Amino acid sequence: MKLRAAFVGTGYISDYHLAALRRMKNVELVGVFDVDEEKCRKWAASANTKAYSSLNALRDAGADVVHVLTPPHTHAQIAIGALRLGCHVFVEKPLAVDIAECDAILEAAERSGKRVCVSHSLLFDPQVRRALEAVRAGKLGRVVAVDILRSSVYPPYGGGPLPPQYRSAGYPFRDLGIHALYLFEAFLGQIESVSANWASLGGDPNLAFDEWRAMVRCKNGLGQFQLSWNTKPLQSQIIIQGTKGVLRVDLFLMSQTTRSALPLPKAVERVVNALSDSAPMLFDVPKNAVRFLRGKALPYHGLQDLIRTFYESLASDQRVPVPPEDVRSTVYWTEKTARAADLQHEETLRRLPAPSRQTQERTGPILVTGASGSLGGAVARALQSTGQRVRLFVRRPPATLPENVEVVLGNLGDPEAVSRAVRGAQVVIHAGAAMSGSWTDHECATVTGTKNVLEACRKYGVQKLVYVSSMSVLDWAGAEGDELNEGSPLEPRSEERGHYTRAKLMAEKLVVDEAARHNIPTVILRPGKIFGKGQPLVSPAVGWKVKGRWIMLGDGEAQIPFIYIDDVVDAVVLATHSDLDKAEIIQVTDPVQVTQNDVLQLWEGERVRTLHIPRWVVFSLAAISGTLFRLLGRQSPMSPYRMKSALARHTFDSANGKLLNWRPQVGVLEGIRRELESTRSVPSPVVQPSSSQVTEAEAVVEAGQR
């Protein structure tokens, strides 16, 4: 019996549905439909199938079975539409978003005489099936409790409209919590109640809640569930606790271990169980790794086995493996929990001060992007303390909000959210950027985010854009010993310097080009190495502390352009009020410049213990690392060029600082003293600069006054 399948939706999971179909000789993929036409065409081309414009068109092409791979709120409408067209349906979890939709799908299936199967895929995972067999065979006695521990990470967001997981607060539970609920029912019987808690801890700043806990009362015992975007390394474990034993299933390692109650002395029982715990891991993990490499263990193995079983049931006219009537309970409890999270988040948003809608008025607020970061937050507080109306653009609601502050939630990569934030603003201070993560993260937040800010500034005619760039955009590996200032060459090999440099350089060039093309009044600030008030002074740029000794690359005499955060804030505030508007670039550096050795001596005293790794050793290790990573097809984190840039010796100047009438009011040395005082239990003595540092500072100040 040859069956012809069609997909509705081309998200991440569609690739694994395709892999399952390709392993079956009696199923053919006839086409795909997605409301995103461009995405649909690209996916169809990669899958060697055809893109269609509607569900009806798929049916006209001969589809017998429709896979519903769209966001949950669309499942019922698409499934019912496919059933009415005379197609069998395979629906990704959850089946629907309420019981009424489940019943509507059941009714449509009965009227059409077609089958519906729901993707409760972990029930078909080989390790879960082994565990269920052990429970049914009585090997654990009576199961009284099940704990499920799951940490996760969503694919990097590359900009544009937000993906489904970020559009509602309850989505993570709808997406992954439902797996736990149907597993609890499989091991413990019908769910009777669910009590859940959730929190925002920063693991995924685009999620409203990234930490979830749930206590589940079932007919035959208790279940406990943890879902986290903070826990590392990633884990996916099921702990099944019975009256005769405890079974621990590790889905990521594809292994399981058992501790049994034995008729032995307790001390001997512990030893035997320790061996039974460790031995399977020693053998199963490498064995399963080999099976995975040979294609015997598959990614999303449970999903692929479930799809195969579903098609076998259609061919043999048997009951489908997970029919809709079996999942009503899990849909109910999933939605009850997810909607409670949605309501809480919506209430939080309602309490936030709404942004004003004034446009092109002198009284409009000053927008600060990246306001949850150290610099953006400090700038916002400084502006607010002077009575300015301030608007914050952040990804999560702030814990506290002073008066005269508005909030817009969103991601810099989302043009709609950026537009909402900029509309009505008098001045935009663009301090938001990615500080870590993959290239996708940096490109989205720093490059795409800057594009979106520039477009919105042009659209709404803001009076001033202050863009916070970085001295990282300069050619540090160039002529060693040169002074780096606003006129110094830009980095010619940014990809080798790392994601941060590459993204900041692209963003700065965008600002310069777009400001000139569209006459956007702009000032560009390039701070040095910011420290203070949450930004560390002693970082890998200085060294690493290992067992009481500081490890430093080179001889420690490379100067670092440190700048205290309050002095950067002063420069940003001055820029908002200045007459500068031609994308003038101003480096924010301190006239007092300290070396790595200076910093450690000021921080820990004259007796600081250091170990210097000679430059030639660093460059040799970098060359070896570069070669090894090239063989792996990856970029080395310590390539020779990157190390040459990091260890380059330069002096630094702000030739354009006088355009703002700016100079440091706190300074590096006083900033270090303040950091020492804030991090130690007793006030530290005043840090005294060396005579050479005083002379250099006085000379710079005197020259500026002249």
C-alpha cells in the first residue's frame, strides 16, 4: 500500500519527519506548504520535493496523509481541514490548545473515517520503552514516584519576526512540559493535579520564563518535573522510583542504570548497586556512540519509530499508536499550566509604564537600548537622576522601575519591536550588542539590531543617535607601538579576531554609511576597556588566577585602555546634548594608561605572584591550535592573529574628545580604588599613581587645556 504524505510547516522538526519517511519504502513525500513562502520554497528544494500554496493544493497533488508541523495554536484548524479533505493526520505535540479543540478533531476524524496520531514521541524512544517494559515486568515493584530532569537550549535567533517559542510566556511548557506529563501518565496513571512554578533566571533572555518546576499528582503516585534553560551541561533524565528498585534513564547518553533492593547486608548492597550503576555507563555509552555513528541510533529516534509505527498501522488498518482520545488529559494540564504563566506575564506587562507616542517633540523621551547591561543601565540611571524622561528597551521586565521611566520589551533583532521602541523618542542611545555566544547571536543583536535601529531612527526622524561602538574595531595587530586614535586603521581581518570584533566593526560601518546617506544626526563613541559597577577590572585581558598565582600572556607590559564606567556615562550624556551630528567618532579613553602588571599590583599589592608565558610560547601554541582547529573545520579561539592583536603594545588617545569637552572626572586610578573598596570588607588605602603616570596625565590635561 503506497501512501503519499505532505507536510504543513517547515520548522526545525520537519527535517526529522522527512528522515523518517525516507526510511520507509511505502511512503512518498509529495510536497510541503508553509505560510512563509520563501522558507517553504527553500525547504522544498533541500528536500527534493515541491512547495504548494495551500492545504487544498497538497490534497490535489495526491496527499493521503498530512503532517501538521506548525505552532500549537494552529494544530486544530489544520488537522480538521486535512480530515475534511479526506487525509489521515499526524500532529506534532500538543494536539491542540484546549479540550474543545481535541473534541472537534475527534469529531472530524469520526465523520471522515480517517485516523489521527499525536506525536508523543518519547513513548517510542528505545530507552523509555525499555523502562516501561521493566516496570510492567515488576522489576521495580510498585512505582511510587517519577522525577524528570530536562535542560534545553533553543536554536539561535537570527533576527526578523520572533520564532514561536518567544511569543508567549507559556510556550516552553507547551513545547517540552507536555513530554513530562504524558510520561507521568505512562508510568503513574491518570494525572489528577499539577502544581507548577516558573521564574526568569537569564538562561535564555528571550524567554519570559526559563526555569520551570512542576509537582504532578497521578492516580498511582507523584511526579516531579524540572525544565531549565540555565542548567549546564544539558541533561535529559528520568528517575523511576519503585518499592523494589530505582531505574535512572539518561536519554542524552542513551543509557540506563538500576539500583535494586537486595537480600544482602546494607553495606554489601551499596557496593553491588554502585557497580550496577557504573558498569552500564562504561559499556552502554561507547556502544551507543558506535551505534549512532553507524546509523543504528538515530536523532529523535522515538519520533522516527513512532512515525514508522503510525504508517504501519494505516497499512494494516490497525489502531494508531497515539490516538487523540488518549491525549485529552495531557492537553488539559499542559494548557492549564501554560495559560497561568501567560496570564502572569501579561499582568506584569500591564504594570509596565507604557511608552509615549509623541513624535519629533523636544519633550520626547531618551531611548536607551541594551538598558539591562552594565553600561546601558548606568546611562539610564544617570539620565533619570537628572529628571530626563527615559525609555528602556530590554528583553525582560526590570525588577524595579523609578519614576519617569518607560519600558519597551523586545529583541534588537526584531524590527517591529525596535520600531515600537524608537517611535516618539527624542534621542536614541544605542548601547545594545551581543557580548557572547555564536556568530548568529552577534549578527542578530549587534549587526541586524543596528540596522533596525538606524531604519527606525530614519523613519521617525530622531533628533540624535548616539552609537556606542568599541575600540575593538581598530587594527591592533598593525604597527606595534603606534598610537591608536580615531584616525587609526580599522581591523582588516575581523573574522580572525572573533565574533565580537567582527560584529562591532560591521555595525560601526553601517552607522557611518547610513547616517551620511539619510542625514541621521549621529555621534559615535568608542570606549576603551570599561570597568566598574559590575564590569570586572581583572579579566582575561589581564590574566587568570590559578591556585593563588596569576597567569599572564607575555611580559605584562602591554597597556590596556581602561576607562571607568562613570566616565563613559559622562561622555554618553554629553554626546546627547552636543552639536555633533555628522557621525563624528570619539574614543573614550583615559589619559592615565596602565599595563597588565600595573593592574595586578594595584589590585593585589606589590607581592602579587605572577607567571608570565613568553610571547614566543603563546604564538607557538596559537599556531598549533590554529592547525588543529582547521583540520576540524572550525576556527581556533586562540589563532596566531588573535594572539598578536591581544598582545600588541600601543598607546591610546582621544584626539576628538575635545569636541565633546569631555575628560575623565573619576579616572582609572580612582576607579580602581573604588572597586577595591566595594569588593573588600574594609576600606582599602588610596591607590597612589606612579610618578610617570601622574606626569603623563598632567601633560595630557595641560595639552587639552591649551
